[in-house]
Amino acid sequence: MRGSLLRAGVLVLAACVGLACSDDDDDGTGPEPGVQVIQLQAQAFSPATVTIDVGTTVRWSGGTVAHTVTPDDPDQPGVWQAEAMDPGEVFEHTFNTPGTYEYHCDLHAPMTGTITVQ
């Protein structure tokens, strides 16, 4: 009886550890190969400046208020179209063209960012 209880306890503990380590519920804030996450904060992109390799996806995530992710040069090769984001939304763009991409939030003037693709 005592061995059965011990075995059951070990199995429950192993199951809890497995659930805690599972990435099935990834909220977009953890490291993910080929993805650079930029958090939308109240008045800033964080990080504001990133350098990535060609083929990397940038994921703009979060925010407790509405924001935009608007390229400074909408005609630049490889750039995305301006994206309006409600609180908590996520926007992704994969960068396949090397260059420097500057962007801003139309709703919050202090919010600017730069992505360098190499």
C-alpha cells in the first residue's frame, strides 16, 4: 500500500512538471527559434532596436491599449503594410530582404523602432 501511494505521488509530480514545462500554451513571450518578439508597452516598443537574420519572423505582441506598427517608408522593399492592433493582439512579419526598417506607432509619437535585417 505504501509503495502504491509513493508511486502515485511520483506520477502526479511528474505530470505536473510536464505540464509546467509544456510549450503548448506559448503566449508569444518565450524564446522561439526564428522569431524575435517585440512587446508593445504603453509608450514604447521593447526592445526598440533589434538585429535579425534574413528569414526571421518579428512578432509584435501585447499592449494594454491600441497601437499601430507603421513602417516609416511604406514603399521600402520587404516592408509590411501598416497594422492597427487592439489590446492584446499579435502581428507578425517575416523579413526576407536585408535592410534597415524603421517604424513607429501612429497613436503614440514616442514609440519608434528599428529592425536591421542582415
